[in-house]
Amino acid sequence: MDGTILVTGGTGILGRQVIADLRRAGREVRNLARSADGPYRGDLVTGQGIAEAADGVSTVVHLASKPPGKTDVQAARNLLKALAPGTHVVYISIVGVDRHPYSYYQVKHAVEQLVEASGLPYTILRTTQFHDFMASLCRTLTRSPIVPVPLGWASQPIAISEVSSQLATLAMGDPAGRLADMGGPQVLSFREMVELYLAAEDKRKRVVEVLVPGRVSKAFRSGYQLTPEHAVGRITFEEFLRGGVPASSYFKKA
């Protein structure tokens, strides 16, 4: 599809990469964010600036999200309401949101349902967690002398660059509905990820697995957040860490 592409949340770590990928492909891109530079500063929650940013665009890549997601549904409603008929909506979601009881995942699923019911052509891509996110989580867990990790939890981390490239391709293509999941190349236990992180930081600490109670923890142990049958990513978590452990937190960038 030709035409201008609007990216929401373009100041985030994924959004910046998606905008760069689209511009390298020669596409005209607008960035809608509260802190965006240029003429398309706006607020999805209040609705301010959305209509102006969306005027004349052919595709919207909706990345804006603010965990724990209390305003995500309202933001999506405001965005979808402002779009002209026929606008292609590309939405980034998370593997397992239709089965997992974790509150933020449920919010992501609710936004998926809004997109599907909007009457607009859409593409929804669910991915596993990013390497950057898991590295920041490992940093938090390893602050103490003894490192506690949840027993039985696992992740399938994927490189942001690979997700960004896929999103840019989808934004420049035809609507495809909900796609097959996109997962990283390996399923790793939290213990394995923490040990890889400590090795990358040249640190030695005792890692202790702890059984976390509750239905959310049970869902993580059940692996709803994993998609081993769609391990399409190529960059492993260990390879990502070899490139240098990120100095700043993913949570501050998002």
C-alpha cells in the first residue's frame, strides 16, 4: 500500500526503530506522541491532535502503550474513531493475550478486539517479549546478592530489530488480519536468562528459584506467553547480550 504512514508511540524504543525502517524504505512517516517533535504532537488518551495527525494517512502502526495499560483501551478507541474508512491499522500485541490472566495482557487483548470490530482493514502481530525488556528485568532481579527467580517461568525473547522490520513490511503491505505468532529463536527459563545476563556482566551470584503462587504465575508456568512452534527470530538472547548489555532500562525508554 502506498501513502503516508502514521506511527503512534514513535518515541518508544520500538517506535523509533519502526520509523527509521519505514523512512529507509522511502515512505513518508508521521509520529504521533505526546513528546514528539514536529507538527504531530498529540495525546491518544484525551484525543488531542489525533484527527490532525491522521488526516490523509493510508496506514496507522499503533504501538503506543503504557503498562499496566489503564489508558490503552481509551487511547485505541480515540484513535480508531479518528481514522477514515479504509485506513489500514497495524497493531502490535503479545503472544498468549487471549489465554493469559495477567492484567496487561488482557488489556492488549481488549485492544485487539476493538481493532477487529472497528470495520477498518487491519493486521495484528503478536510477538514474544523483547531482548531489551528481558535484559532490564534481569538487571532488576540481579540487584541483590542472592538472585530470586520465579520457578517454572520462561520467555522466548526476540530482537526488536527483527520485530521492527516485520512491522515495517506489514505497514507497507495489504491488511492480513491476525497473523501467526512471531517468537524468538529459543525458549529460556528465567534462571537461564539471569545466568546469561550475569555472565555478560562478568558477575557471579547465587540464583535461587522460588515458587510464585497465584493464577498469573500458574499461567506463566503453563507457557501461554510462548510460541515454540513459531520460533522465527534469529538473534538469540546470548548474542544480544554479547553486543553489550544496555546501559539504560527498557522501562524508562518505553
